[in-house]
Amino acid sequence: MASTIHVERNHTLGLEEAKVRGHALLEKFHAKLAHLISDVSWNDDGTKGTASGKIFTATFYLTETTITVDIDLKGLGARVMKGPIQAQVEKSIELRFG
């Protein structure tokens, strides 16, 4: 199943700094949207994170040169908000990853 939202950006931070910023990004989303996010986790090496809730599932991928966010929106109500959600994700990535 294809992601409803797909955002991918190149960066020049290196993997360790990308992990620091990626983890901070996901934690900020979790703090800001705690009522919508029920679960946040990272794989053992910190390069793949997931967040999920009633209306979405998101996966964050970090590499030496890219950050990728895939978000599957569940239900018509969530899909109506696709534009604003994608814009916020893009803005947040731009602020942290340049």
C-alpha cells in the first residue's frame, strides 16, 4: 500500500547528527500531538522510527544523506487534512535538516 504522504529531503549532516535531529523531530511531534499519537519507537540503530495513532501510521528513515517520512492516513477525515499535514512535515524537516 502506497503512503498517502511521502516526503524525502537530502541533507549534509552525516548519520549521527541526522539521528539526533530526526529523533528530536519525532519527539516534538509526539509532544505536540500526544492526543493523536499512541506509540513511538525506533529500531536498534536509530535509523528507522515509527509513530502511530488512530488516524495515521508514520515511518521515519534516516541515512547518511537523506531523511524520508512516509505517512499513511486512515479514514476520510484524516485524508481531508493531507495538505496541511504534508506542509507541516515539510516545514519541520526544512527547519531541522536545511
